[in-house]
Amino acid sequence: MDDASTKSSAKVGLICIQFRFAKKKDVPQAIPWEPERPPTNKESIKGVEVFEMTENISVSDFLNQLEGIGFVMVGAWCRQMQDPKSKKYHFITRFMFAPENWATCSKNFVAERDVLRDAFEEICAAALWRVRGYINPLFVDKQVVPGKFAASINLEGRVSLFESNGTRVLRWKRDAGGNKIGDTALPLEPSGFLTVQDGQICLLVGPTTEVEV
């Protein structure tokens, strides 16, 4: 598969995974809400792009794999946001992960972590996503940590795998002319996977492409 990857996990000190929802009903209720922030015209710092925008990616097993290389969830929140141009509202849900050997978080968060972990898995199992990824310097107490990086993985363009009645979404395969292929519509399938291989976060796309962070 085509391969894009992050820096090795030993160099990544923080991973931020951010989901963008168009509908509030798709956000699991267990995730705590933060106050809405006013729109800003300032450009956000996106760092070095390591995953180009890629559609219909599955993240269904990513949490187990991330924990398998020693990362734990250290933060989670949801916030309503307003687009400064369109004025439309959307909902940002962010999860933060850090290496277990130097992760710090409150006792209250530790007590809720299993519930928030279930919410993360619920999000991942229910849909495919458009993925982009960046690497940034890692800041602790406003100081850059030498030799460490923060990975930011943005997931947008949610494509539900399930109908409102719980059945799988079905799609016809089509040829270049838009004509249906086969005898029946098939369950929607991902075009690639966000995964972990050899200690690196990877985006596996298509039959031969692999991209690492």
C-alpha cells in the first residue's frame, strides 16, 4: 500500500487526534464540552504536512494499535465552533495521547478515561474520514522540548458506515462512465487505513501506497 508515516514513536511526545462533526447528534455524549470560542481570522500553525488530504480512511483499530506502542489518552473535549466565513456551526472533538512513561493528567480524567476510550472507539467504528496529518514542535510550559514532536491528525468529511436503522450503508461500484458494476450494491469499504507499523503512525492507501508520520 502507499505509505505515509510520522516520526518514530520515540520522537513523538504528544498526539492530537481531532474529529470534525457537522451534526451534534454524531458526537458521543460522554465527551466533556468546552465553551465555544469566538471566530478568529488568525491563521493556525499547521506545521509540516505528513499526510496529504486523503478520503474515506478507516481508523477502526487505531486506538488499540496506538496503545500497543505505549501511548495513553491524556485529554478529551468537544467544542462548538463557528466558521468565520460561512457562519455555520460545526463540532470539534479532540483527543490527546502521550507516552505512558511521562504522561500526566488529573485523577478525575483517569477515572473517566475508560468511558472516553469507549467514546473514541464509537467514533472510529461508525464512519470513514478524510484525513490530514502534521508534525509540529512539542511545547511544554511554553518551551520547545528538544528532539520531540507533536503529531496532529485531523479527521473531517465524516462518511457514515451505517444507516439510521443500524444497517450497513450500501453503494454500487461504478465504472469510469458512472455505470453500475455487478449485480448488487455492496457495503461501503475504506480506501485506506490509519494504523501503526514498526512503531510509526502510518496511512495505508490503495493497493501499494504507505505513508508514515
